Amino acid sequence: MKIETETGKTMLTHEQFAATAGRVERNLATVIRGKPASIRLVLISLLAGGHTLLEDVPGTGKTTLAKSLAKSINGIFRRIQFTPDLLPADITGSSFYRPQDGTFEFREGPVFTNILLADEINRTSPRTQSALLEVMSENQITIEGRRRNLPQPFFVVATQNPTEFHGTYPLPEAQLDRFAIRVTLGYPDLDDEMDILVTHNDGEPIDSLEAVVTCEDILDMQALVKTITVDRAVAQYILKLVEFTRADTRLRLGISPRGSLALYRTAQARAAIEGRDFVLPEDIRALAGPVLAHRIMLDTKAKYGGVQNDQIIDEALNQVAVPR
Amino acid sequence: MVNTNTATEPASKEVVKIPTALIFAVLMSYFALYLYIQANSAAQETIFVLVILGIALIGSRFARFRMAHNSRAPWILRIVGILFFAGNFPQRDGSPLLFNPAVVALLGMIWGIEAAIQAWRERPWGNPPGASLILLSSLTFVSASTVGEETNVGIFGNYVALLTPIFLLLIVLSFRALETSSTPAPPAHVAAVLRVDRVPRRVGNSIALVRLMALLLAIGVGFGCWWPVHMYRSQISTWGNELLENHPAPETAGLSSAPALGDMFNGNGSPTRVLRIDNYRGDAHLRGLCFDTYSRGRWLPAEESVRYEPTAAAAMNSTAAGERATVHCYVSSLREIVAPLNVAGIAPGPGVEVERADAAGLVFRVDNAISPYTYDLIQAQGVANQGILCAPISPEERARCLNIPADIDPKVIDLAHKIWADAQAKADAAGVAITSTQGAIPQAKIDAVDHYILSHYTYALKSHPGTGDKISNFLLHENAGHCEYFASSAVILLRALGIPSRYVTGYYAHESQGSSTIVRQRDSHAWTESWVDGIGWVTVDMTPGGGRPDKLYPPTAATTRMWEWLADRVADAQAYFARFTPAQLSGGVAGMGIAFYGLRWLIVGLRRRRRRVIAPVVYDNRAEALRDMAVIFDKYLADNNVPCPPNQPWIEHLELLGIPTAPRLISPVPPGLGVRGPEATDVATVKSTRTIDTARALDFVREYNALRFRKSFDAERAAETRALLEELTRKEAN
């Protein structure tokens, strides 16, 4: 039951929002077992209109997560496996010459999709990386002078292996900034892994996954997220956290305005998932780590002195006063 | 949080044990060093350090503490150890340093200290310090077995044939226990399943075999290098001596003891630096030796025949007032003290003993010249004063200084008279009367001779001595010569005119460097001193200007001057540090190190402490009502001994108190975020508080949040919330 607003567009209610989000989460949980927090983070970034970076070792279910998300929202799923010889045209698409007509035909690249899994994004050259990142930030592609819109919603899940650096082009911090949230799945608990083995016995559970929401619903939810109230004190709390990172001498780069905006939006999304129409400081605190930790750049001395990014964010949370 | 693969992390932080055989090997090397020190009585008090090291090594087997891998403690221990022994470092007295027992013992101690430090360091990859300890103990053992000419072999030396194989055997035995160092420990979950804690026996044996072969190869190579050197040591030392002999000897500098008029003067123009005089503003002529007897082309008395007697500083007027110029002499073959004629006093530097001779003029000489030595020249104001070098002329000296030797051609005397007569005639013709004030006539005579010589003779480094007497030949037949000729001629001519004169050699100071004057060997010069009645001794230099040392040679190369300047600074630094004993220096360095690290630690600590200041709680609400409620609730929590820290929201704080929140509308803080407030309490510490009604508190907090952070302020709801709060606090008051 949607509500008519003044402009005539139908809007979801908050209860509907929470219910829908819960449906998606439960749907995903049947495939990805034992990781409710990670699933929620991915959903938050989808609803906030951002993209996700999955840092994980191989075999933990990154592809499965992206695929099942696409299936849940009845959207298109495409996957790019990045290799060092990949070219930007392989991502965006290019024109082919048709000799019989004498014309050029544009063949869309894999980026024209709802959910894109960019696997091992750190294994390709910076030129190809920047092609994808440009697409992510602009939501449209201009090829040969013609602008082509990407399907909505457009959501990128990029993955990288955090331990192997041999032969990789690690994403610099300036480009990691374009990912709203960094999530890890990690190995499941032994009980959950037992469940996985059992359910896979009878066939892939992802094959039996049904869609629980449509793409239009997702777009409506994204629109609702933008209306969640953020009190001025809470926004100042975000800015104080960001200011802390900018003033810290151990950091070469603090959080950019893109980062504070990402934290703002994802906090709204989290509040909406929990059925509230206002953002609490608890939302900010819960999301500070996943949203901010990958955006800061440590000084050389701090990096080799054993300081971790999460440690800086923890200190920021410890030292900034919370609005009451 | 990122999950890193545990297999690539360093293995457990368990304490790594050194194999027993290796410990015994190191202890044995300590023992060998002890015997060496005993036998050579080199720094006996350091033996107790060996005992401490041995105990430390054994203690590392049982203790669980290890120094962190990147800590600075090992460096501090090393520096303390080196400084401790620095005072025992022997002075350089010419003996070969490498076989001096004190130095060898010191090196052995340094290896021993390092071995003990390595035993106590953390090994993050789980391997004992095998290679380091083997190397260090071997070095200690080798130090103890060093035999030089001055070494007393002692007990160890007698049994070295027995002890060395035992030492090697202990090292070989330790190979079996030193397992592989290249493969990392398997991850914990793999290790638990496979129970892998050591490499299979087969692999261990082959590794030990490889290491044994490496050891034997090293021994073979070492022996192969040592044996030929030992066999041919006599040939090697002979060859070395020959090499040293063929090296061109350093140039000699100094003043000739009995200068002979030769055909070349100072032929090579050696730029060897002889003197450096600081703050010198006196006459350029620095006289060294005086001669008053001329015989067969040579000025006498020769320095060797003159008797020198030691003199006290008082006799040199060393406490006179006036400007002091410090002379540094770098050439030990120059023993004469060179000074301008009008010097008021001479103050010898520390450790310099002076002797004097009065044979032909007053000459001072340094008795025990070890360069560089210093002395001060004291110059009083006034140009024409007569200093300590200008003793009044005695009758015998007057006679000697007026004597014209028989060698001289009589025509020379005629020439002298002619010069004076011409000068007088000229003065009469010009209508200038030569006044008869004191010393005016001798001065006029000197001027006349000077004028004549300058206009009739030129300077040349090479001259033809001709036959017969050299001075006569120069004055009558030649017209070019060097400064010796000019000076000698001046002496003879002036004597012929009745002015007592003597021949003086010394240096001509002209080269300045900053405020210092540098005198080089090529600046050596000869001139005349004359006695003028009424004035005293005066310096007379009749060498043409183009023949004085400042014009003869090109300026010194800049590189030479730079090297000299550098050497001077090094000498200054050495002199400065020689004032302190080694103990004082070690203490100074240690003190500076402690001050530096202490300050740094303080500053970092202060900065860190300052950063812990948390900003106060933000209360600025839109409505007074909300602010009041917030204050009351905070006070309520504080009164119940569970104050909420400023950086934590209430809900998190209440959750951390261990009370579950239900129903879970708020998802928990993701694991790994590790939100820790500085006063985060857990359930155990809350025992001492009055239990608060957390369910009601949570209800209140939720209602409050809905009021506080919503877009519109609902006044009715605010009243309800206020009632809720009052009920909560009232309940506690009961």
C-alpha cells in the first residue's frame, strides 16, 4: 500500500520498507549462511545508491552473494573477471563494423546490467580500472559521442583478495573512495559450513531462489532512503568524525566529502531498514568502520609502525562526543 | 574487519629455546675468552662480565621473557657494553693494534655480549638464533686463540688442540636440533589436525649433513688462507719493508745550521706548511738563526757548535703585556723559535721546553720538539722598540760584527766607501743636510747601500758563483743572485761603513688565511740585522721586492689550503677531547642519549595524553524540555555508578552493561568494530552498583530518540516521555 504524496508519486511507508528489506535479507540468508551483518551491509549500500567492495579470500561466496542478490530483485546479473590484458572496451562495449550495411553497430559491454560483479578488480591495469570506476560514478556511458544510460538500479560488487599482492595493481586510495562500503565475508562457522555442505548435497540452493522484489521497488526504496531525517546534530557528528581523521597526523589522507556523504546516505539506509524515519548516532557508529576505514591513507611511519585503519576509526569513535 | 589468512602471519609468540649443545658451545667460547684474559692480564675486571653473560645465556633457557623484535633494548645494551669497555681501550703507542691482548679481549667481549643479546631476542618466525650464535661463539673462540708476539698463551693456549675439536663437536651436535628455517609453521587448524611440530627425521638428517659440510668447507677455506700467509710471513714482511722504503721520504723543512752560499736557493720551493700564526700583525721577517762570522763562503758559527742552555719562561718575558699571536709549528725539524726582531716576549706552549744560546745574537730553540708545538709571540705597541731579542751589543760582538774577513776582495771595501761618498755628494748637491741626530748617519748609510744594491743588482734564483770569494764575485762581477747573496753583501758593505751587522736566516711571513698567517718552507729567507747606535738592532732586507718569497712562487693551490684547514680542525678537536678521560666521554655520550630518548618519550607521551581529551557531551537541543530530560537521565546514570561516557550513545552503553535489548529493532554493533569506551563496563564490575531498571531505561531512551532526532517535535509525546523519565528516577529514589 503506497501513499500518495503531494507530487502525485507513490511512496513507500517505512513499515513497508522494513518489511521488504527483511524479505530480501532472509532470501539471501538461505544461500549465504551465517553472515547476517555482511548481507545487511551489502543491502545498505545498494539502497544508499553506492557500490560495495568485497575484500575476501577466494571461495567464501562473493559470486554467490552477487548472483543471489540479482535473483532476489529480478535483475540482470553480469560478471567481469578482470585479467591484466582486459581493455576498457571490454567493459563498456564497443562498435563493430557491419560490412553488409556499411554501418557501425554498438554492442553493449557487460556493464549494462543491474548487478555487476567485478571480480578481482586489482588484477587489471589502471586504465581498465578507471574505465569501470568512471562508469560507477556517473551512471552513464558516453561512447563515440553518444550518451547511453545504464539500467537502474546499477550496483557494482567489486572483489579483491587482501593477501596476494603479486602481479596486482592495487587500487589507490583515491579510487577506493568510490566504494561506499567495504565488506568482508570471511569463513563461515563450522556449524554454518556444515549446513552449506548439507544443502549443497541436494543441488545448488541458488537455483531455487525466487525473486522477492522488483527493480522498481528497489528504486522506490532508494528514493525513500533519501527522505530519512538526519538531525543537524547527527550530521555534525559525522563531520566531527571526519574532521578527526583529517586532523590526525598519522594519516596522509583523511576522509573526503565523498566519504562523509557516503556515511550520511548509508546511515539513512540503515535507519530505513530498521523501520525508523530518523537517523540515530548509533547508525553512524555502526557504519563508521565499513564506510570509512578503506578511505584513509596511513603515513609511512604509522603503516610500518603497525597502526591499522580500523584502529584510527575506533579512536575517532572513542574520542568524539555523541550528540544526546 | 579484514580477515587475513593466518598461514601468512608470523608463527606463535612462544619462547624459542636454543639447543642445549649450542648453549654449551657458547659457554665454552666464554670460558676460552676467560682463560685468554687471565693469561694476558688484560682488563681483569671484565671477567665478571663474562660470568654475567654466561648466567644470562643459561637464564634465557628458562625465562619466558623476550625482547620485542623491533625494540631498541638490544641497541642500548650494545652501546652500554661498548662504552663500558671503552675506557680500557689501549692508547696508540706504536705496537700493532690487532694483536694487542687488550684489543683482542675487547673484541671477544663484544661478540660475547652480542651472543647473549641474540639469545634474549624475540624470534617471530619460531626459529632459534642458530646461525648468529654459531658465528658469534666462533668469533669469540677465535679471539681467545689469537696469538701475537705479545700474547701469553696461558692454559687455553696449551690445550687449544683439545678444546677446539670439542667446540666444533658441540656446534655440530646442535645442528640436529636446529630445525628448518625456511618453511613457515603450518596454520593452527592444519597443525592441530596433522600434529606437525617437527620436520621428519630424514629431512633433519640431511639438513644437518649439509650444515656440517658447510662448516668443514669453511674451516678448510680458512686454513687454506691462513697457511700460506703463515708460511711466507717472513717474505711478506720483507716485501712490506721494501715498499715502505721506496716511498719518497717526506720533505725536510727547517733552517740550515750553517748556510753556505750556493748556486741555488730553495730550489724546489717546497710548499710544506711550516708554521701557522694566529692573529699576527707584526713584521714579516721572522728571524730564526743569526750568524756573524763569514769564512770561505759559509756563515758561522754553525748551530751544532753553539752551546745551548735551558732557559726559564721568565727569561723570555712570557708574561709581558701586549698582543698575543699563537704560533703552531708543524715541522719537528724546525727547532728554532722564529720571531720578529722586536718581539716583546715569547710564551712557550704547554709541554714546550726552551733553551737559548747567546753566541751570535740571542737565539731560542725548542728542546723537545714534537710537532705540532705552539708558542705565543707577544708584541707590544710601538714599532721600533727593542724586545728580548735585541740585547745591547757587547764589545766582543761588536768586534765580530765589524770584522771583514780576509776572503773578501779589498775592492769591495772601496766600493762601500765609494757608495757612501757618492751618497754624501748627492745630498750636498741636493742641498739636503744629513742631520746628526742619533742614528741618522747610520740610517743614511744603510739607505745609500740599499739604493745602490737595488739599482745595480737583480734577483735570480740561480747564480754563477764564479771563482774566488762568492760575495766579492757577486758584488764586483755578477749582477744577479738570490737573497743569500744580497744579505751577505749587505752585511759586508755595512761592516765596511762601520755599522755592526750580522747575517740572519728565518722565514718571510706573507700568506694569510683568514686571521692566520701561514708560513711555508719556500718562504725561508735571509737578511741582515744591523746595530744602529742610539736605536738598537734593526732589520735590514736588501733583497729586491721581486725576490722576496711573496713574489717568487704562485699562490698555494686551494686544495692544499683546504686540506690544511681540515687537518687543523681535526687537531683542534683532538686537543679539545684530549682534555677528557674516556670515562667522562662515555658518560657524556650516555647522558646525551638518555636525555634525547627521555625527551622524546616525554613529548610523545604528553602528546598522546593530550589527545585523550574527549570533547564534552553535546546537548544542544532545540527544546529546553529535551535538554532537561537528557541532563536528568545522565545524572541518573551517574548516580547509579554507571555514567555514560561522552563518546557513547545510551543504547550502546546500556547494552554493554550486559542487559539484552529486546525486541532487537537495533542491530548490534558489527563484530570486530571493537567499540571501546574508556569506561566500558562489563557485567562483573556492575555488581557494586545499584541495579537500574534497564528495561524502563531503554524504553525511555527509545522514546527520547524518537523525539530528539525526528524532523518535527511532538510536544504531546514529549510530555509522555517526561512522565516516563520521572517514573524511572522516582523508582530509584525509593
